[in-house]
Amino acid sequence: MLMMTGVAAYLSVVAVMSLLCFIAYGFDKRRAARGGRRVPERTLHIMALLGGWPGAILGQQQFRHKTQKVSFLIVFWLVVLLHISIVGAVTYAVAGPR
């Protein structure tokens, strides 16, 4: 029961952060096109690390934003890998072999 609650909480965080991250990519793309103040790349990366990476991937594709900047993409995919590694390690620690 506790495990299911943890999974539901994690999936809820990922859903909310993904939505926020998707919106941030759209907002940043709009600001870039209009010459306004941008969302810092660091903020986009932190949002991805906190569970928003699926929304970031969708935002990159939907808005065609941050898809050509290699330095950004390298850090982004390292952040995704770090997030997945942390989740995997926690899952193993909590539900691993007994």
C-alpha cells in the first residue's frame, strides 16, 4: 500500500513538473521570438531534473525550441540520465531484493 502511494506521488510530481516545463519551453520560445527576457537555461534544467523532463522533450519538439543548441542538449540529456538514475537507485533501495 505504501509503495503504491509513493508511486502515485512520484507520477503526480512528474505530471505537474512536465506540464510546467512544457509551458516554460513555450514561454521561452515566445520570449526569444519577441526579444523579451528569457527563461534561464539553468531553470529549464532544474525543472527537468525535478521530474519535468518528459514535458521538456515534448516542449522541445512542439515549439522547436532548444533542439539545435548542442551544449544545452548535452546538459539536458545528462540531467535526464541523472533523474532516471536517482529514481532507479531509490526504487532499488526501497523495493530491491530482500
